[in-house]
Amino acid sequence: MSVRSRLLPNLPLTGYEGSWDAIASAVGTQLLPRLEMLGADLFSSHPNPCPEEVVPLAFINASSRQDDIPKLIFVLAGQAQMLVNSRWLSLPKGYGAFLPEGTSCIPYVGVGEHPTLCDWLWFQVHPFGVVTFRAQLTLTAHYQSPSYVVADQRLSDLFNAWRQEQTNPNTHKVASKGLLCAFFALLMRSAPLLANEASLPPCAYLPNPLKDALRFLHCCYDKPLRLQELAKACGVTPAYLCRLFRRYLATTPWQYLGRLRLQFAERLLRETTLSVTAVATLVGFNDLRHFQRLFRRTYGIPPSKVRTPFRSKFAALKVNESR
């Protein structure tokens, strides 16, 4: 395998395409019809031996992706090419794959001079529910939507029932397909946890560039951002954008972004079983110690202590339900 690597910018997928509504619509109009047609075989693609020349694709400011969580992936457009346990997997439009926990995965590789363009969905299944996002690869950049967290244990239960059915020597294809259909139908009808909209100030009196900046930050809070990129998206200079933040919100763009990330992190810690490290990564912190330090400074307790009372309350509810 070639060790050459292309370095592409890693950018937020903004607008409708990166929204939860677009992801849910794609599940309903593209994924579920293919699942109805192919059954669970939709996700049974098998990797092949790696071609002689494979070019791994690297992205600027790309955050590390966990490989200890089982995943389902589905290609909406183009053709996805990846390495799975050092073997080559090529998925055309309308096909998917299942990556069990512990899978070694390089999500993007190219064969030849140019990367293969693709648009696909990723579904990471946790004990509490699902984390999903949409990603697109073009000739010039990689785009990724926010990671949407759906905290519903029924999703995990359906997924685990499907996996158990897959290992059954007497597996029934209709039952296997039904479990996956129920999984994705429930997911597309769910409401994800979102960054705290209450922190978005009333926009009626704000200048349009500042409104655009706030919408951009709420959409892309989990992505590495530069002030120049934010200002360009709002059609103003970085200095002018900073003046708007100071004048109308008495803060800076990065202080606002940091507060937004911490608010969502606190909610994830209360409402999911994600580890502190996973939460920090999901909300955009690449330095765990920095996240822990800011969280303690803001909330007065370390992030590991947030879910202690929540877990106690959850356990008490479970006991009451069983009576």
C-alpha cells in the first residue's frame, strides 16, 4: 500500500444538507427502501485485498474517530472507498456496511490520481442510543455535519437483537430485516439532543452578520474553526466580527463557542452514558485536560461528577418501574 497522503481541508457541512432533517429524510427516502429491497444483506459488504496503489486521504484539523463502537454506514451518492482491517472496501451508492467494535478503519482512501467522491451516513450505536452524522468528500475538501445524539435505549436494544439474530444458525431473514427496519424507522422519527438553543440570544435587534455568526456556531460548534473562516462565512472581516460580539453580546466569538460547547457537554453527561473523553470529543474539544479544566471552572465540579446524581435517579426509576 502506498504511504502517500493527500491533505484536504476538513470543513463543517452547513445548510440543509448537514441538518438532522436532511439525515432523517435520507434514511426514509434512500436507506429504508434499499433495506426493504435487500434486507440485512444491505450491510453485509465484504472487503477485498488491497490494491497495489492506495492513497490514504488526510484532513486538516481532523479529529480522531473512535473504533471501539459498532457502526453502520450507508452511501447516499458517489462511491465510498475505505480500508477495513487493512483490506479494501468499495461501496457504491445505495450500499452499506457493518463495522463491529474493534474494527481498524481508515474511512477514506483513493486509488489513482483523484479521490472518489462520496456522500454517506455514519451510525455509531452506543448503549444509550445512537450518534450519527453525514459526511461528504469532494475533490477539494471533506465536509462533515454535526454529530447528532439520539438518546433512546430502544435503538440499542433493536440493534443488539439484530446482531443476535445474525449469529443465530437458524436466522430468519425476515426477522433480521424487520429489526433493522424498526431500528432506522425509530431513528428517523426521533429528536436528537441539540446544543442548547436557550443560549442563543434574541436575534431581532442583532446585525445580520452577527446573526449569521451565531447560527454558524450553533451548527458547527463541534468542528475546529478559525476566526477567518467564521468571518468569511458572515461576509465581514475578523476584526469587525469581534467588535460586533463585544458590542452586542459582551463576549468574543471563542468565549461564546466555548460556553456553547460546555453547555452541550453538560447535557450529554447528564442524559447519556458516553465517557467524559467521548463527550469532550463530540462537542469539539481535542484536549481532554483543557475540557476538564474549563468544565470545572464553569460548573464547579469535574465532568465525571455530573452524572452521579443522574445515575442514582435513573436507577431509582428502574427499581420503581419493576415493582
